[in-house]
Amino acid sequence: MKEVMKTLNNKRIAILTENGFEQVELTSPKEALEQAGAIVDIISPKGGKVKAWNTKDWGIELDVDKELSAAKTKDYDALVLPGGVMNPDKLRQNGEAVQFVKEFLQSGKPLAAICHGPQTLIETGLLSGRKMTSYPSLQTDLKNAGVNWVDEEMVHDGNLITSRKPADLEAFNKELIKTLAL
């Protein structure tokens, strides 16, 4: 792990979220990336705090490090999109958020989305021909966007890393860190 830690020093990661993100789907990747030496910024359309959804009820609040309007794709080495049902539904309706995600997809930099997180990716119009996974309820939406949807723990296709649910976080985090360490 020491080699990975050294490799991720000076890597800056953006986590784009809104209120209603699935708590563990943000906190687990954030913690894993920070332990590997990366600097992680929570970005949201609004400043202040964002509130998690924790399985069946509201969870913790986290400080927003940067408002989306001030965030630039060029300042980050990767983007993480946590799930939760409310979070990606809000982001996909926000043109600025969709543009930020679209720029990441086009940049070739790693973009990792878990559970319902890929819902925001659909709005970019850039998923046709990609192999992805997600929470099973999104498979029809992703297929309609031209995705080859598969039911696998983790899928890495080009610069896109996707996983299905919180139980897949270990594989998701490991693949993201491995990719950033290259």
C-alpha cells in the first residue's frame, strides 16, 4: 500500500454530489482515496453542506469544499459520482452538473460512478457503446442510452469505472485507486 500512497500524492479527486447521496457511496471512496494519499474535494451546486441518505433515513452532513460553479475539470485527476436515488436525479436536471460530467468523460480522465450515480451520465449523451453496470433498476435507462449493461461487481471500460451497490465498494475503490496509480 505504501507504493500506492506515494503514487496518489498530489492527485486531486472531485466527488460531485447533491443532497440525498447514499452515505457510504461517498464516504467509502473518499476515505480510501485519502488513505492512498489523494486530495478529495466534495463539489456541489450549492455551497455549505450536503446531506446524506443512510439506507432508510437521513444521515450525516458533509462540508462542500467547492461550489460547482467554481470547479474546473482541468483541476482534477478523476471524478466520483456516488449514488442514492435523490442525488443523481437532482444532478441530471442541472445543466452545469451535466456539462461538468460530460467534460470528464471527454477528457479521458477516470470517472467512477456507483449504484444510481450513472443516471447523471445518461444525460451527457456519450454512453453509446460503453460497457457499464449500475443498480439493476437503471439497466433499461442505460440500455436505452446505448450501453452494454452487465450485472457485475465492477466494470472498467476505458476511463469509466462503474459498480452496482454498496456491497461492491471494495472492488470499486480498489479499481479507482489502481487506475489513478498508473
